[in-house]
Amino acid sequence: MGRIITVVNQKGGVGKTTTAINLAACLAAQGQKTLLIDIDPQGNATSGVGFDKTNSQQNIYHVMIGEIGLADVVQSTSFSLLDLVPSNTKLVGAEVEMVNLKERENRLKAALEQLKQDYQFLIIDSPPSLGILTINSLAATQSILVPIQCEYYALEGITELLNTVRLVKRNFNQSLKIEGFLLTMYDRRTRLSIQVANEIKNCFKDRVFEVLIPRNVSLGEAPSFGQPIIHYSKHSQGAKAYKSLAGEVLLRG
Ligand SMILES: Nc1ncnc2c1ncn2[C@@H]1O[C@H](COP(=O)(O)OP(=O)(O)OP(=O)(O)O)[C@@H](O)[C@H]1O
Ligand SMILES: [Mg+2]
């Protein structure tokens, strides 16, 4: 059965989507059949691997409200061994429409049952909120990977996130684990980055991934070309870092 990892942090712009896309792509490049699942109405993971998020085709929204199964919306990407479950803004409506649906916290989990045998990794990109979509991703996942941006207020909201994880664990997903905390947008020239990195390592110790994701121009550019970094700029520092992350994830197996 595949390993399901959710990239989560309700704080916006910390590198969740960049991490989900590039971890998924690096795992696929290492021979692991991988499914990238976009459960954010912003659809950035969808466009980041080359799909048009304005397209009206069926997507994760139709799965969440129970119209169709997850297998019906899987798209193969142009990258070997990497598939996508797309999202778009329609998913905003799901928050409201799901209110009266039964087992509303477990809908993604139920949908994944159909597919988790078919992949070695399933990587979920979650939205910047702790709403029902994120709760669904936490209920469905085996572990969480939490990107933390090396900036002021880096740890803001982490307590709230961990409280939510605890609640989900108690109510919906007893075996939920923390895969690790990932330091993102690290700039080794700034004292602030170094301070934040040290603070987080003191706080979470060996649960912090060894690799630091550097602030890297190519990582910022790649999404507008619809390509993961290992295809857009394979010798960049960003590509090296995400390859190392995939290596750590494989080792932690
Ligand atoms: N290591 C990096 N170096 C340079 N730019 C980066 C890096 N990581 C992410 N970015 C850029 O920073 C912005 C925010 O990143 P990203 O979209 O991955 O964050 P997010 O947590 O998914 O945001 P949201 O909360 O809106 O979903 C994007 O424009 C992205 O291209
Ligand atoms: Mg995102």
C-alpha cells in the first residue's frame, strides 16, 4: 500500500505547494509511482505540473461531494510515473456543500481507498486554512510534512496546527504521524534564517529534516512553466535540495 503524506501548514505562502510538487516529482524520478493530490481551491499544484486550472473538467471537487470516484479524475502528467488529481476554484463551494454530507471529515479517506494500492506515494497539497478540506487531508493521511518558512513569526500558528492534528488523531485517524518539519526559503546569508533554523531545530529536534530548502530563483520560476524543478532547472540548488528531501523521505520509510 502506498505511503500517504500531506503537506500542511495553515499559514499562507510557506512553500507547501512547492514542496508537494517537487517532493512528488523527485519521488517519481526515483522510480516511485506517485500521485499528487491537489485539495486546495487555488489549484497551484495543478498548474504547477502543467495543467490548466480554469478547465471545467471534473476534479477533486466532484469527488468530495460524492459525484464520482477519485480514479475518474486522475490525470497522467507529462512526467514519468507522476499522476495528478487536479483542483480548481470550484472546490471553494465544497466547504459549504459538505456541511450536510455524512462522514464529511472522512470523504477524502474513503475516496483514497480505491487508489492507494496503485501508488507507492500519494502526496496531498492542502490549502492555507484549518477548514474541512484540510481536516479531510489530515484524516486521510498517514503522516504530515510541515514546511516552515525561515522568516519572522515562523512558528506562528504551529501550536494551533498541532492541536488540530491531535484532535483529528483522536477522532478520525489514530495512526497519524509527523513525517517531519521542513525549513523552507532558507537564506544562509541572513542571520534571521540561521536563527529561525536553530530555533526550530531546538524545538522539534530530529523531527526536522536535515535538508534545508534554499531560497532559489528557479524554484519560484518553475511553476509558471508548469514544471517541477528537476525538469525546469535540474542543476539548480532547489533541485538538489528537493532530491535530498525525497531521499530522506525514502530512508525514513
Ligand atoms: N525555496 C523557494 N525559493 C524561492 N521561491 C519560493 C521557494 N518556495 C516557494 N517559493 C515561492 O513562494 C511562493 C509561495 O510558495 P508556495 O505556493 O509553495 O506556498 P504555499 O504554502 O503553497 O502557499 P499557499 O498557502 O498560498 O498555498 C510561490 O510564489 C513560490 O513559487
Ligand atoms: Mg499552496
